[in-house]
Amino acid sequence: MRFIKAFNNNVALVEDPSGIEWVVMGTGVGFKKNKGETIEEESIRRKFVAETSTIRKPLMQVLDNISSEVLDVSVEIIKQVEKELNTTFNNNIYLTLADHLNFALKRATEDVDYSLTNRWEVKNLYPKEHQAAQNAIRLVFDRLNILLPKSEETFLTYHFVNGQQIKKTKIEETLKMTEVINRIIEIIQYHYQVKLDEESLHYTRFITHLRYFFIRHYNPENSDSAQVDQTLLEVVKQKYDKAYQAVQKIVALLKQKYGWEVTGNEMLYLTLHVWRVTNRETMES
């Protein structure tokens, strides 16, 4: 890799032997480097291809408008959150988070906040990511002495959820995932006339299942193509009849509103999850 330009000490624009340009991140990759100097691959932690003008121009515009302090804090946040969530984010989050944080800091200095109606849902659907978002806001305050508004808990949560997807997705898809999960929870609670226990282990497992259910819909190559044994499905239908009725309502909604086709496998697993998450409530009612 040959050095072209530094954005800060740890972010630089480089060119590989075939002439393709990359934005690279790593400790000291941009520190006191001269144009044409060799950058060793071992020093690069992350890299983003920028080989076409349609990619390079907006990429350069984003990076040129973000201070080195904001870039450094963004990288520090990602390292912290990856450790908290025990995950590895896709590369895309490095630039999207830095760009978002840059504007969030400007809004904070102007005392601008956004009223979000789904803050409560986000906190309950993504508790680990929401906690990580709160910790990230504390880190920003510690490093830059700027307190981000309350709405950033929600925005950052979406970034951390989105950054874990196997396939690169847009924040809009994460918003849609939240909407779909909320609708499913509403159907179950109305069907059983109960309020689900959001602190229970079964609820947490159910939300996790729904998140991966959504991801599989957008990543069909990761779906299980094997068909469920119809005899097993019939047994589940009979044993957990009320849960299966709730799942039928869910399937009908997903088909009508989103055009989804739900497989027999998913109906089976959804039924078992619905029964588990409602079993305590139904026993008490």
C-alpha cells in the first residue's frame, strides 16, 4: 500500500499495487507519512475500497468534513461497543457512525433534539445495544466535553443493531425491523389479552428469534431450506392451539402488509416461542 493522504494520525487514503484506492484505519497509519511512502498491511485494522469516482467523491467529502477528534472517538466507541456486545461490526459502521456523530455533535452545540415516539420500544427491543448507546454517549462526553441529547440513545442503538448484520443493511431496514417486531408483539398481546413480561428470559429469547427471523428474510441465502416434518407441525398445532392461532394472525399480517411468505419451519418455531413467552401469563390468568 502506498500512502496518498492522511485524514488524521489513524486514518489515511492509500493505493494498492493494482492502483485501487482505499481508506484505511490503524494506529499511526497517517502519522508523519509522505506521499508514496509504503504502508505495511500489518498496521491496517480496517479498510474501505474507494476505487470509483462515484464512491471516492462522497467518501472524501465525508472524511474531509470530520475532525480527527471525531474520527478517533468514533473508532474508540466501536471498539468499546464490540467488546460490550461480544461482536464484530461490519466495516461500513466506521464511516456511517463517524458521519452521524459529526452531525450529532453539531446539533448538540446548537441545543437541538428530536422527539422520537419509539424510544421506549427501542430500549425494550434492543436492551444491550441501548445500554451500549448510553455508554457511548458517556464516552463522547468524557472525550469531547459535549453531552449528546437523549434522542441519540435511539439513533446510536440503531447504528449498533445495523452494524451487526451479516449483510450490509441500511438504517431504514433496522427501523422496519423494529416496526415488524412491534406489530408481532401487539398481535400476541391482543390475542392473549396480556402484557408480556419484558424482563423474562423467554421474552428476550423471543425478541432475538424475531430479529434473526427478519434478517433471514433479507438474507435468504442464510435461510434453512429444509422443510419441517408436517406430522411434527400438526402435533405442535394441536398441543399449542392458541399459540398457533396467534401465529396464523402474525403470518396473515406479514403477508398482507409486507408481502412476506412464512415457511412451515418458521411457523413451527414461532408457535413454540409464542407458547413459551405467554405460558406464565396464561397460567396466571
